[in-house]
Amino acid sequence: MAEELEVKELDHVVVRFSGDSGDGMQLAGNIFSTVSATVGNSISTFPDYPADIRAPQGSLTGVSGFQVHIGAGKVYTPGDLCDVLVAMNAAALKTQLKYAKPNATIIIDTDCFKAKDLEKAAFATEDPLAELGVDPDRVIACNISQMVKDCLADSGMDVKSILKCRNMFALGLVCWLFSRDLDIAFNFLKEKFAKKPGVADANIKVIQAGYDYGHNTHSSAANVYRIESKVKEPGRYMDITGNKATAYGFIAAAEKAGLKLYLGSYPITPATDVLHELSKHKSLGVTTVQCEDEIAGCASSVGASFAGALAVTSTSGPGVCLKSEAMNLAVIMELPLVVLDVQRGGPATGLPTKSEQTDLLQVLFGRNGESPMPVLAATSPTDCFDAAYQACKMALEHMTPVVLLTDAYVANGSGAFKLPNLDDYPAINPPYVPEELKGEWTPYMRAENGTRYWAVPGREGFTHILGGLEKDNKTGAISTNPENHDLMTRLRQQKINNIEIPDLEVLGDADDADLLIVGFGGTYGHLRAAMDEMRAQGKKVAMAHFKFINPLPKNTAAVLTKYKKVVVAEQNMGQFAGFLRMKVDGFVPYQFNEVKGQPFVVNELVAAFNDILNK
């Protein structure tokens, strides 16, 4: 029997699973993050996969990755570099090694490092480890494919189906490395393959085999670790992706408002998962329609809103271009509508599976005429729930279309999500037209806060017509009167200005910082981690991160003009910095801009921000 190993305790660790697109790396990563979140660890994940539907097997362009950062305390990013790299073939090792720390443990399937595999991965020699400068003492090299075949030899499955379970062997080995409870993984698989119990049983058997392999061999390249949870707030937790959290936020808002939820959508990466998730919940009063195109998706949602539903349409940047006319229709009709834009790399088809923040100016200004529209941006995968709820509340209570920005990193990433109590969330009160106005009400009669009253069709005595032509403020009839158009334009803008949003919070050295870091949306975790690291170095640094972009928090100018040096960091060429300069007199920030389709790297942020401090 192998000698018992000492179990070491860590505060956090980063694991990256990588292999062919068909190797199930996303599933293995999801299960590992679910196991970790369920036991109370803080997690942050980053699925990184190619746009190819299925690249040639073993090719360099077809490698799919999934990185997960788990911690005893709060973690904000998926990590810059991994402590453990799983490379299921030669191409994965070659392309993913750059994401591993110099002392990282590397797990490889030696059955996929044959001569033909090395040739596909463009290795020049027969020794890939030496060629890449990898110390073999930190490599767990095992013939995973053959061991999986042996494990499932009596399963009755064909070889192709058996080899699809390779990812579970690697997962089992990683679970052994970090003392994970396999029962949670088993339950995950039983639920996922509830209609295919044979598949579930095979995967469970292989996970156990991977775990047992690690336990019985005690490879010299590996240490066994435990990451104890230090979560202080009790409750039930789950691993949730940003897209799923967004869908749940929409459902919660509809229930709170007492309305049916309608989603009109057209499939587009990386937003399609919201459509998939909402389509599962007809029992909760959710209606989903997969329309023939993006225009129809948005237009059908405008119709559903007119009919009295909480209406949502989901898309990514190219779809916002197409939806803009129908979005503008909702502006002039003053109907509630939530437009979800899961940003991806552009322009055009661009980088469909990668992440950017390049749609900001499009959603702020990308429509004809004066077309004011609230915009907010989710800051993390778990924040997508609250952001979706807030977007719905804003749309319904102020009778306006609202844009909710997420991005591929936030939408596909996941975190440990405490299941919320809906009783703790604020009420949603649409401005329904009072009964006492029956007989004298007209379509653009307004409440005290400037919001147009909402009369749901079918309500006796409140028959009305809305449309895309300008209407008279008093009568609701079509009007080309210059003074009326000027008035209506100002009323639509003032309605947005009147929306109450929280003040901008300053983190870190709020009173005496030498540098203020500013960002918006999904870069929160990386900027927060950079600030924390700089403060640990003894630097005076603060951070102000924007979730609400239009309207801006009322204290925005006071915050931004308080500090000698301010840097705006964003994944575009400076759109938010330009918007802030337009809104805040005399504000001229430093800028940090990257458009790589990848999340920020914390160490690069720290270096750049230190350079600014030293100027």
C-alpha cells in the first residue's frame, strides 16, 4: 500500500482543464466548480473555447479550456496563471502551458502524445516536455485513455463512447489532489444524465477510477491539498453562470411585479443560454419565442410589453445593431423593455466566443434621434441576478427600454451564488393608470415623477393607440408641432434623469488615495484584485466601479475630481473614458485599454497602474 501523504491547507488554487473541443473540458470544469461551491468555497471561472463548431481533432486551433479559481475566502478573478494544468493532448499542452505557473502540476494523457499527435501539434521533436522546457518531475503522466477503456470494458459501450469519459478520469484525479467530495460530483452526473442512467453510471465509475489512481499511486509530482471554506454568511450556495443568473433575475422580477415574463430572442453566441434556460420554466409563467431574426425578436417583445407583460429580448453586439429600430420604437412609445446585450469581440462576426466591452457607445447612442435609454452593467456572474432584477424594476417603474450589459466573460463564467430570499428584494410597482382618470386619461399623461401611465389593453375605458410617429403630449394624437416635439424630447430625457440610483461607492483608500482606479461592468474582479495587491505593497489606491452608466450616479463628478490621478481601465479603446469626459467638466483621466478578447491579467494591471503612480 502506498504511504499516506500529508494533506496541506491552501487559501486558494487555480486549475485549468484543456483538451479538444469534444473532450468535455467545460463539463469537467463545471463539475469541479460545482463541487467546490457546494462545500462553501468561493469560486470564479473562465470558460475559454474556440469559435469553430468542431476543429480538427488534435489541432492547435481546436483547444478548449476551462479555468477555475477556488478559495477559502473571497476570490475575484479566475486567476492569472494556474497551479494545476490538465492537458488531454499534445496540442493542449503546447497552447495552454503559457497559462501555467512555472511550478504548476501538469496532468497529461500519454495516450494522446503519440507521433501523430505531436505532428498535429507542430512539435519538432519526440520529447514535447523537453521541447517546451517542462520539468518532468512536475508532470503526472498517465495513460488515461487506456485506463478508461479498461475501466469500462464490460459496460457494453463502443470505444468512441468510452473515450468520451476521459474527462471524468482527469476530473477524478483533480478531485483527489484537492480532497474533493465525489458524492457531489456523482449527484451532478445523475441529474445531468437522468434520462441516460447508463451514461451517468459510466461517468461515475470513471471519476472514481481517476480518484483511486491518484490515491493509490501518490505521484511524486503531486501534493494533496485541502481548501477549507471561510464563508461567514450562512445559507445555501450553488455554482451559477452569469447567463443562468440573468435568467433567474428576470423570473424573479416578473414574479415580484405579478406579471408574465416574455422573451423574444434569436440564438446568438454568447447570449443563447438565456433563451435555453428561460424556455425550461413555462411552469413559472415564462413564454419564450425563438424568432426568425433579431429584428422580430425585439419587435415581438415590444408587442408583448404593449400587451402588459414584462418583456425581454436577448442578444449580443451584432444583434443590437439589428434591434435598434425596434428599441427606438419602445423609446417613443414609452414602453417597458429590457434589452440584454452579452458583449463579445467585434466588429461584425469578430470573435464570437471572446469577451469585450465594446458595445457601450452603441447602446448609449446607437439609435436615430434623441433616444435616451438607461444602461447598467453586471459586475460578476453572480451579480447578473441582481442586475437583471434592477433592469426590470427600472424598465417597469419608469416605462422605458433599459439595456443590461454583460459580456462573454461574465455570462459564461460562474461563481458561488447564495440562493436569495425574494422577500428581501424591493417591490416593483408599475405606474398603472389610476381608475379615477377613466374618461379623461390620454396615452401620454404622466405621473409625478414624469413617467407615462401604463394602461394595459383590455381595460375598459382606457382604449388607446401608440406608434412610432410623434404624439401630442396632451391628446396622444399624431403631431408634427415643433414645440410639442421639443417638449416630448425633453420629457423623455427628464424621465431618465429622474431615475434614482445608488451613489458611487469608493473602495480602498477612499480619503487619501494617490490613484483612483475606475472601471465598469465585468472588469470589477480584476480591478479589485489589482487594487488589493497594490495596497498590500503599501500604495495608496482606491477604486470606483460603475454598475449604473446612464444615468450616472449623482456623486460621479465629486468622486472623479477628488483625486490627483485617475485611470479608467476598460476592454475597449476608451469608450467609457470618453463618456465620462463628456459628462464631467474638466475630467481628463489616464487610460488603460486592451481589446484582446481575454480578461485582464492582474499582474499587468498592477504594473501599468504603478507606472502611472510613478509619473
